[in-house]
Amino acid sequence: MIMETAWWRVFLVLAIIGLGLSSYLTVVSFVAADLSFCEVDSSFSCDEVIRSQYSRILGIPVALIGAVGFGLLFIIAYVALISEEESFALLPATVALSVIGLGFGAYLTYLELFVIESVCLLCLASFLIILPMAILGVTGLLRRRRGSREPR
């Protein structure tokens, strides 16, 4: 049980960091502010990425979609930490959200590298946060399923 609690705590911390990054990028995309600290050169430019045609889906900033996803993952992890009975039931939703987020992040990273030809370091950091979340989710689900089949 201690390992499971530690697992959810790590997940919660990663969700908070991802939510912070995504929320910041969402605000920046709405106010069209320059991210001077994120500007390295033309190859590493958050402004270039945020101003690209790929930064919005149906007018919604992709950073906002990320913030909602990380927010949901935060809520799930928090509920799992305070309610031991719910932690197993919440695992499939955790896996689904984190794997969808990973796929979405991989697609956006592909666009940055090969289409926009500029990388947003904050977006990349967000992707590098959802990656271990997806790995933790999948391995946690596999462990729980394996454990639920063992004879008691």
C-alpha cells in the first residue's frame, strides 16, 4: 500500500508541474505576450510555436487542452490518494488520459520539429512530463491487473 501511495504522489506532483506549464502557455497564447526567456534562437522559440497555425484547434489553444488534461489527471491522483477504495477504479481513466496526452504531445512535438521547425522548450517540458505519467499509468495498471488475478 505504501508503494501505491508513493506512486500516486509522484503522479500528483507531475500533474501539478504539467498543469502549471500548460496554464502559463495558455495565458501567453491568450494575451499574445512574448516569452523572451524562452527565446533561444529561431530553432528554439516558444513565440514561433505559439503563433503558428498549429497552436489552436477550432480556436482553442492546445495549451488549454493540455491544462485541462493535466487538471483532470491531478484530480484523479488527488482522489486516489484520499480514497484508497477508489484508486483501483481510477487507474483505467488515468491510463487513458495519460496515453492520449502522450500521443497528442508526440504529434505536437513532431509538428514542432518537422513542420514549424522551431521547438518550444516549455511545450517540450510538458511532453517530457506526460511521458513518465503514461509509463507510470500503464505499468501501474498492468501490476494491478496481474495482482488481481493472483489467488488469495
